[in-house]
Amino acid sequence: MEQITISGLKVSSLIGVYDWERTRPTTLLMDIEVKADLSQARHSDEVADTIDYAKLAEFVQQQAASATFELLEALGHALCEAVLQNFPVQQITLAITKPEILADAQAVTVTISAGR
């Protein structure tokens, strides 16, 4: 089982509990780790035999952009389930960072994992 990691992906989503958060999309940062059997790609050197990480990143960005969740936990769960349904991965771990949401902290990060 191999792993692909996308770090610091900028994602725009309408997210938040407070009214002021729901007036415009928020830029979130996501770290995505997927585990899959990539042994065929190791031998073929063909992108068709691996997880196309550009397509994975774009998929996550599009899914998040169309979402309107209040909680990072709910967004993370929905994104994990969508990736599992649309990509041949065995496991996904998604860390969603919301910058500057607390006065005395740089950011808050919620991490969700799901698998087959």
C-alpha cells in the first residue's frame, strides 16, 4: 500500500456557525493523504495506473466549493466519502485548517479519516 499526500491545498467553501462567517466563502487549507495500491504504476510509469493527484485536488476543491456546511467535521466527512466513492483509494485522511478563526490562535485544524 502506497500513500499520496497533497499538502496545503487552498480550498474555498461557505463554512461556519456564525452569521458573519456565512456571508462569503472562507479559504481553508487542506492536507490530503490517500492510501492505495500503486504497485502497477511503479512498474508501468503510466499516470493511468495511479491516483492522478491533480484530478484529486481539483475534485476536492469543487466538492468543497459547492458545500454549505457549518462544521469542519461535517465538511471533512462529506469530502472523505466523496473521494472514496470516486477514486480507487483504500483510505483517506483529510486535515482541514481554518486560519484566523480564534483570536489567540493562528488556526484550527480538524482531521477526519475514512476507509473501505
